[in-house]
Amino acid sequence: MPSPNTGSDRSSYNAVAALCSGGLDSAVMLVELAKAGRSVYPIYVRCGLAWEEEERKSLDGFLREVRNPAIRRVVVLNFPMSDVYGQAWYSSGVGIPGYHEADQRWEIPGRNMILLSKAAVWCALNSIEAIALGILSSNPFPDATPGFFSSMEEALSRGLAHPIRIVRPFDKCHKADVVRLGQTLPLQLTLSCASPVASRHCGRCGKCRERIEAFAEAGVADPTEYA
């Protein structure tokens, strides 16, 4: 299993703003960064997507259960996108891609650019230089490539006159690797679903498929409650 790249050199950054959603990948990432000796500031960027209310509940519940003093209180930043996204499935919750649909149907235009831009301004104002994302090696989208992150680091650092480093601890990992890494954590409290039903995974969307397959591939019993 690939090892997460949380940084072995503490002098490189002691504090990190960790973009998180309450999903499995970012939840495990928070704990791994804390275990590496970082002060971790969870950042949740609210854009007006259909599943955000349930995500926040899951994130808060997970952190209450973990109770790691190195993980600070969640910072919620607002970046409303309804004027741009309109009635797209990720805003309206209508027409969410199904269990067997291609990954490309899941693209949310500019997603990582939006998250990083908002978090970077917060970092500059709070003297933090590192931003972490739980990007996996299998992410197929154009704003998840090494070239994109390199260019984004440069643009943000120049534009803010403040050094910004984008950290991707799981960029060599698959989701099954993250499941194995976090199997002792309360993963049942994380939410990887685009259409949750009463705080439960729907079991029918592509995000649920990824989750189900990751637990199966990892050989770890899936504690998730599906609707």
C-alpha cells in the first residue's frame, strides 16, 4: 500500500489548512496530518451544493468521535456558486449520476480551483502556508493534475504575496488504500454520497459505488449504513 505523504520534515510546515468534506478521504487525511505532528485547521467551503448540509453533519460527528486535540475547530467559508452552476445536478440534486455512470459525469467545473482559492486567502490572513487536499491517484479531472497544482501554487503565492504550498498526502493512493489506512477510525460517520437519505448513504449513486468497491477491495468490513 502506498504511504501517505504527510511530510516527514516538520520544519517544512507546522500548520496546515486541510480542505475537508466529511467524506472518507478527507476525514482520514485530517487524522494522518495530525499524527504527523501538524496543527490541522479543517476548512469546509460551502458553495451551495445539494449535499452540503449532510456533509457538515458527518464532518462534525466524525471529529467529535475522533477528539484529536491537534485538529482544530472547523472553519466554514462561503463561496456561493448558484449563479454560475444554475440547476446543474450538483446544485439542484436532480439527475445525480447513477451507480454505473462514468467518472466524467461527476465533474464539478472548477471545483478544486474554487476550494483552493478561498482557502488560500484565509491562509494568507492567518499566516498559514500549507493547504492539504485528499486527492487520490485515480482522480480523472483536469483540476487534479500535478501541473494544475504546480500552477495554482505559483498563482496563489504571487497573487497573495504569501507562500502557498498545496499538499496532497494521498496522491499516490487509491480509495482502498485510504480505507485500509483508516480502518480503525469511525469511518461509518463519514459521508461519501451525492444523494443522502436521512443522513444515510443512498447506495445508488456513483460515490456510493466507489465507497462500496473500496471497502471490498481493501478487505475491510463496510460499516456504512445504506438506505
